[in-house]
Amino acid sequence: MPMRSLARIVGALFLGGIGMVWGSDLHATGASSAVIFVDCTLPVETSGNYKTLTAALQWAREGRQKPRSEFGVVIVAPCTYQESLTGDNAIDVKGLQWISRAGRDKTKIIGSIEIVAKNVLFVGFDVDANQAENALLIKEDFAVVSNSKFHNAAGAGIWVTRGAEGVILLRNEIFNNGGEGVKIEEFSTHLRLEENKIRSNGSIGVYVGANSDRAVISRNEIILNRGEGVLVTDNDGVEISNNELNNNAMDGIKLDKANSAVILKNKISASGVYGITVQASDNSEIRENELFNNSAGGIAIKEGERSAKRNTIQGNTIYNNARAGAEGIFLSGDVSGNVFLKNSILNSSFGVKLVAQESGRAPSNNIFQENSIKESHEDGISLQQSDGRNTFRSNEISGNNGSGISISEGARHDTFVNNVIKDNGKHGVLIANASRHTLRENQILSNGEVGIFLDGAQGILVHLNEIRQNEREGIKLNGAANTDLIANTIESNGWHGLFAQGATDLDARQNTIFGNYGAGVFLVETTAVGFDHNKVLQNAQGGLDLGAATSEIDIEFNDIVGNTQFGLRLAGGLDETTIRADRNWWGDPSGPSGAFEGRGNSVMGIRLNRDCSAEGAALGRSPCPIILPWLLAPTAELVENSITGWIFRKFGNGRAEFDATNTASTYLRFYNVDANSDSVVIVARYRNGFPQQRTLLENPVKVVSVLASGMRAGVAQIEVEYTDAEIKDIDESKLCLLYFDRGAGGWKRLECFVKTQANIVTAEIPVSVLASAPPIALATGAVK
């Protein structure tokens, strides 16, 4: 019922009861009147005009058999009445209306009131219980109590007993009682408690008991009570809205086993525990509340005698809950299926914290989405324990003094996706000894230490994140195991892009590691690493740095280009038979500088002339040297299984052959080569659409690249195979081989011979041309 409608109802009851007989002297005109007057200053009582409340009640009782007498009105003049209407003297006349003529500031009752009849109206009194158990006791339905004061009771100021339904309490002041301000016992449904001031009571401000369903508590001021501001237990459908609750000794609002509640637009501050606690309660909505300066924190969702599930916490403003250890939002125990949406959490000790209870159960399956979690004194989000499948999506987590997100050993299997995690004092994300978490599509920016720190963590997936401009490493692994780093951008961090120490089973692929101040990747005491399809570019102190006690490292199909100092460096003493770094692009077809005649990003610490066969190395398993063969173009341009290569040491008779037909449809024969030269030969095939110069060809069938490095003279005969399907609708007789002259910027046709029956085109080319690994095309010609 809207507040204005409730006020109209109370007004109508007031005016309807007295309007027809309201006279200038405000005294009854006869005993048959429906109005009784009370005035303690009367010199003499007459019929309908009495000096005491008790006498007026007795007159109303005696007239109950008369027409309409059940709905009479008692008008009370200003005075102090030292009497109680309780027990045998309780208000027991149905519909009787008690109305003070001058209001509560001038009409005082020293004693207590008990209502045991239905539809009673009680308006405008100051009831000083004088240490009676209650100031007002309501035992029957549909009582309306308005604009009165109730105070100095030993127990509750107002007590609505079991089964009294539809009670309305409006614009009252309830204060300085020894127990609750308002106590609603079980099965008292449809209570309305609106625009009251409930303060300084010795226990709970408002207590709503079991099965007292669908109560409305709205627009009240509930302050300075020594228990909870509002406690609702074991019932359904309560609405608590637009109240101001502050300085209550326990929680501002607490639900315990109360389902389907609505807590809306309240202002809750300076509570002794949490602003709002939802314990063992389901399907409630906590929306658009303002919570600040609460001692333990803003909102707590807790397991109690049972779980707390499917609650929605949306659009709340939670700030300055900053006492040591206080949380903006706190989840404890078996708490699942709850949604936290678009809340603002500012300046707490911890922004959000999840923990287990003594039962061993911990939060699971909760969703945090589009929240702002800022300026916490400790961590923005702290997962101390979780039972998994909690999802944090599209939140902004920034400016927290600790880590943006901190995940401890007791937490497992949670997901963080599309969050902005920036400007936090320590790490963007810290996962310590926890397992099976997913970090996906987050922006992790400008944090005070490491972007993502996996300290003893296991089974972590880091996928599609942007990790930029953090003060230390972009990603750091310390003793982490079974880590997947996939398709992340790790850029412009203050130290290494990726640093791993004591890590095992690391899979890093499709990452871009660019422009970091230290090395792109630095591995120490780390084993079982797969590093493929990454771009390691322009890092200030090297590309990949393999430190001491590093082994079982597989570095393949990466672009390692433009890094200062080196592209790859091996520490002294590493067992190269456990390391491979072949099939990488070093920025130039000639390969890495420091190896043969390479002009690309340099390699350091590699033994190029070791006796590989004596060490048991085999090409294809552990290349020898470990960088052979390298890629002749960026990884995106080449067919991966086409790359093959070999080292020729001393040509003897000046001749050699190299068979790459199974991988690149190419066979090479070398003639008149310097017998004393050592040479590297690598062959690869371009993907369809590459290289860029392919557009200048007529009817291109395939394009390969051939590198012959180290040969000082000689001729190479090149055979390129094709299939009938590859030349469909092409004049086979016009096929030829062309190479791209980078200096001239165009394709040059070679003298060719087409073996149509064998599906082979043959041509000869000086080996000096092959030193630059030119693209060689099978086509009918070049575009003029």
C-alpha cells in the first residue's frame, strides 16, 4: 500500500469517527452519542464526559449492545493520565477510536496500553510505560497506531503478539525501551510500519518474527538501537524500503531464514556489524541502498542453518566501510546462485571477500557483474575459499592498495572475464597455491607490481587478456604448474613480459609479448615448456632468456623480431638436447644473427658446431643446432608442416641433393659448390594468399621459399611438383618457375622445362640468389 494511501486511511478513520459530533465545547451531548470525551481537569463527570481513560472505556463497554456502539470514538483532552489500559482493563471494544485532541506532545499516559479488539485506532498519545513490560501490546487484527510516543518500557516499546494481522504503525516515536522498539511475533502478517522514529532501544529496533509474512517497513528512522536495526526471521515477502538506519549496535538490517524479501533504497550507516546481512535466506532483492561507515562491512551473504541462494544484490552504493578487515560485500559458507550487479564499492578494507565456514562449505556459482570495486585498503577482491564456478564479469577493479584480485589456496575453479583491473597498489591478479581458475579477456593495466602473479598455482588458464604497463612483470610464475597462457597481449610492462621460476608444464601460445622493459620471456629452473605461435617483439633486454636449470623447452613457430640484445639466449651449462628452438621467424630469411650468415634477431649461447650424433640428438626431435630449421617468413605466411632443412658440412665433390618433396613439393640438386663450404639449406611453402607479391603473378599454383646459406658458388637445380587438381583450367605447357627479386621489386622468370607426364617443372638458379631465400613461384608468368 503506498504511503499516501495509508495516510488517507488513517485520516479518514480520524475524521469519520468525530466529524459528525465535533462541537465547539468538545463535550458529549448525551449518553447515546458515539463520541466519548476524556478530560482529567473536569470538575464533575457526566454521561459521556469522563476524567479517566478507564471510565471512558467502561462506558464504551456498557454501550456495546447499542447500535453502532462498537465503532465509537474517545476524544482525549491534553493532560497527564496516570493509568494503564491493560489486563481486565484492556481496550476490548471492536473499532473503538482513541484520539488525543492536542496530540502526543500534550497528551501523556503514564502506564501502558493493551489492545485486544479488532480495528482499534490509537492516535496522538505519549505513552510512558514507567518500566512496565511494554508500552503498547497489540493482540488483535487491524489496529492502527499513529502519531504517538512509546517509551520507558522494560521490554518492547510496541509488541504485536502472535496472530495479530494487518497492524499499521504510522509516524510514531518509539524510544528508550529496554527491549525491542517494535516486536512482531509469529504469524502476524501484513504489518505496515511507516514513517516512525525508532531509537535508543535496548535491543533490536524492529523485530519481525516467524511467519509474519509480507510486512512493509518503510520511511522509518531507526537509529541508536543496541541490537539490529531491523531483524526479520523465518518469514516471506517483507519489504524494507526508504528507511534511514544508523548507529545500531549490530547489523543495520538482518534477514535470517527470510525469503523473497525486498530491501530497497535504504540509507544504512555506522552499524556495529554489517549494514545488511542476509543469512540462510533465498530469493531476496537488495537494491539501490546506500551503505557507509559500517564496522564489519556493507553487505554480507551467509550460510546459517541452511544455505543462502538466488538473491539479487543490485545498484547499491557501498562506501567507507574501512575499519580493518571490513568488506564491501562478504560471502561466507554455502552461498550460491546469487547475482551482484552494478554495485559501487568504494573505500572498504576489502572490496569483496569470499570465505568458507566451519562446515567446510564455501561460496559457489555466484555472479559478480558490472560492479565498480575501487580504493579498498587491502585487496579489491579476495577469494580465501570457494567451491567453484563463481564468475566475475565486466567489473572495474581499480585503485585498491593491495592486489586487484587475490585468490588463496582454498579457492578453486572460478572465472574472471572481461574485467578492467588497473592502478592497484600491488598485483593486478595474485593466485597463490590455488587451482583451476580462468582469467579471460581482462584488461590488466598499470598495477604497482606484477600484472598476473601465479605463486604455486596449478591448472590456471590465462586467455585473451591485455596485460600492459604494470610496474614489474606482465606475468610471473613462481612454482606454478600446468599453466596455459593463450592469446594474451603482454606489452610495455616495467620488467619481463613473462617470468617463470620453478614452474613446470607451461603452455604459452598465440601471445603477443611486445615492448617490455626487460626480456620478453625469462625462464629459470623451469621445465616442460611449450612455447609456440607467439610474437616476441621489441623487448628492451632480449626476446627469450633461458636461465639456469631450464630444460624440456620447445620453442616453435614464433615470430621473434626486433628485440634488443638478443632474440634467444641460453645460460651456460644448459643441456641443449632437451631444448628445441626451430621453426621460428627471426625477422630475416637468413635466420638469426650469431648463426651462420643470419641477419635477424640474434641468438646467444648456442653451440652451432657440437657433435650432435655423439649426444644422441636427432633432427625432428631435438634439432642440432637447436634453431634449425628456422622460418623463412613470418609464421602466418607459411604452411607449418612444410618447413624442412639441413646442414651440409663440406661438399667433397661439390655436389649435393636435398629432398623436400614430402613437405614442400620441392627437390634440390646443387652443382659446382665450393667443396670446403658449410651450408644451411631450408625449404618452406607459403600459404595460399602469401607472399604479398603473389598478386603480381599470372595463374599462381604454389609459392615456395628456398634458402641456401654459406655456399660461395654453384648452381641449384630446382624441381617443383604439382597435381592435376592444382592446375585445373591452366595451360600446363606455360608453367614455369619465377623468383621474386627483392632488389628489383618484381618477379623474374627462369629457364624452365615442364615434364608433363611427371607433373614437374625444373629450372636452374645461381646459389647466390638463394642466399636471400627468395620466394619461388610455380605460375604461368608475371603480371606486366
